[in-house]
Amino acid sequence: MVVVWSNAPSEEEAARLAEALVSEKLAACVHVFPPGRSYYVWEGALNKDQEQTLMIKTTRARLAALEARLTTLHSYDVPEFLVTPVTAALPAYGRWVVDSVEN
């Protein structure tokens, strides 16, 4: 099991991404956090934008497909895609994640 972190520029896009990833069995669950402010440099300029953070729960086996689909669906040219390995989880929760994304 892994957690993928991404973000979206709006609540609407975050919801669209979450619904697509779960319905296509690329994620067991996508948690969308309340809006926060991101500070970053892009194309030489300092940006301060409101963004929604997405915590995407999936398996290592589904990562490549998840990355390809998120990149296709996302409005950003370079969407955030950070993978955090899960080193421990409640066994029943881990089974649920695996069962939710199996084809």
C-alpha cells in the first residue's frame, strides 16, 4: 500500500479527479483536504495559490496506471505526484485497499 499526494487548483477539479480515480479502481480512497495556500516558484515567478490537497490511497502495483491517468485528467502541466510508502496499517484496512483496486 502507498499514499500518493497531489493537489488541484479548485474543489471542482479535486472532486472530478477523486471520483475518476476511485471509479476506475486506481485508488481505494481519495481524501480531499480543505483549501490551503501553496507558495512556489513556477516559470521564474513566485506564486501564491489556493489549492486542494489530495491524499490518494492505492497499491504499488497500480502506481504507473494512476500516474498516467492523473497526468491525463489534471489541468496542470506538471501535477504533483509524490509517493509515500505505507510501512504499517491495520490489516483489514490494507486488505480493503488492495481489494478496492484489483482488476
